[in-house]
Amino acid sequence: MTVLVTGAFGLVGSATVKRLAADGRRVVATDLDVPANRKAAAALPAGVEARYADLTDAAAVANLVSAVEPEAIVHLAAVIPPFIYMNKPLARRVNVDGTANLLRAAEKQATPPRFVLASSIAVYGSRNPHTVEGVLTPDTPTNPADIYGANKVKAEKLVREANLDWTILRLGGVLTVDLGAYTKLDNAYFEGLLPTDGRLQTVDVRDVAWAFGAATTAPVIGETLLIGGDDTHRHVQGDVASAMAAAMGLVGGVPAGLKGDPKSDGDWFNTDWMDSSRAQEVLGHQHYSWPDMLTETAEKIGWKRYLLRATAPLAHQLLKRRAPYYGTGKIYADPWGAIAEKWADPRPEAEDL
């Protein structure tokens, strides 16, 4: 089976390519032709073919799909937060128009492929745990609060209207045990602006990759599924970064942020717990629990944990002074305001809705 994977050199894309290759699929990995992706291509699993294409170029997409003749397309390519907030027109061209170009090219094939779209729980918008009831399900109404969620709602609509077999996977909080992913200060800043008592369901990127691989053949045509880890992955936001830091040895290294305003439904982020039981039933993707991830993280860093433990007080002070609410006098988190101040207004434009 030939599977075309877009966004193949991102976090989820790289893991998905590895999963599919391990399953014996013929994999064609596609992404933008930039030096970083050329370098990443050298580390692709044996037998995986790299092809480069700009999904905003309809002709290039048509040529790519007709040359590959995939039996399934896993569409992961997207501009994501926080970078999406700085260039909404580009995000629209990639996340919405690029999806449309790919769908049109797929529909024109003699044997149209199955189309598996990576979506997000951002489609549900802000989630105040003090006022919402239950957990997210595929039937929970969408109500995007930012450009990313709005883009994904539009992309989902395009997929549902296409003359193809399709499946949509809405992802929770994707994490990795790759230690390099947690060393970027922008990531720490973004985590620090989210309400510490917001509910979040995480999932190991390898389990996400498993879900995408399984969705190319499983009896899930026409379904929208929520992809989260097992129940050990249900957290409040403030516990996630501190637990991962502690696993690396930085015990107490992450300063506490602010809780959300229980009286303001709009001042929360796009995260919540989810019911992923149907996805687990048909895709069998949950293999790595949260304790498994913490243990593996500690094992990967090994003896360096003792060195990092000694630097934890310094790390705490550095991150505290660079935290989004440091010196503001705020008593509640203001995620959308903090995003606007650091990057740009995250709200969707009229044409995005």
C-alpha cells in the first residue's frame, strides 16, 4: 500500500512516516523544499521516498498526487500555534487552500485514495472547566476561538464534502520524549500563558502516529475521532510541564503560572479532556501511558539528571522572569491577550469563519 504523508518532517509527520514504514507500507514523504527538510530526509527509514511540494501551488500538488498514485493520503501539513498568529493569510493558504488543492488532486485519480485529515480539538474553542459539562466527544459543537481552530473547522468541512473516503482525527495535546523539544524558550513561554487549571488530555506522538497508520485501513470511513492518550493522560495544564521537567531532573524548575478566571468562559485555551474510546476501539492506538513517558524521559537523560537538578533554582528564576505574566499584577491567566502581546491577535478574521 502506498501512503502519501504531507508535513512529513514535523513532529507528528516524522513519527507517522516511521510507523508506516515499520508496518511495511510504501511511504512517500512530502514537505516544503527547505534546507532543514533536506537534512531530515537523510534520516528517513530505508525505502521511504522524499518528494518536495508547496501545497499552496495547485499545479505542483496535482503533479505530486498523480506521480505517486497513493492509496491513502495522511494530511498533516499545517501552520500551527504560536507561529500561525503572526501570518494569518499564509495560514489560510496552507491550512485551508492547501487542503482544498490536495482534495481536488485526489478526487481526479482513477482510483481515489482514502484521505485522513489531521485536525485538532482547537475546533471546540475555549473550554472553562468550571462551566462546561462532561468531556469532549466528536459530537461536541465546534466553536473556534482562534485562527487555528477556525482553519481546522474549514478544512474538515472541505474533507466531508469531497468525493473521497475520508477520516478525520482531532488531536489532543501531542507530546514527545524527545528532550530537544523542551529546550526552546518560546515553547516555555507559550506553556506559561495557559491557565494552570485548564484541563488537558495529552498523547504520546508515537500513539498519534499509530492512529494515523491504522486509520488508512481501519473501518472508520466517514468518522471523526478524538485522539488522546489513556486516562493517565488527563491532567490540568500546570502539572504537565512541571512533571516533565522533574523527570529530566529540573525538580521545581518550572515556575507556577496563573489559574483561569472561573467566571469568564472566553479566557481559557482550546484544551479539555476527551472521550477517545471509539478511536481506541477501532485504531488501538494507546500504547504509552503518562507514567511510561515520564520514566522513558528520565532514562533518556540518564546521569545528566543530577546536573540538571543542581541548576533547577537558576532555571526557575530565568523562566519566572521571562514568564508572560511576570510583573503584570494579573491574578488570572489571560491566554488570548498574552498571545496578542507576544505574537499577534489570535482571533479569526471574518473570512476565516
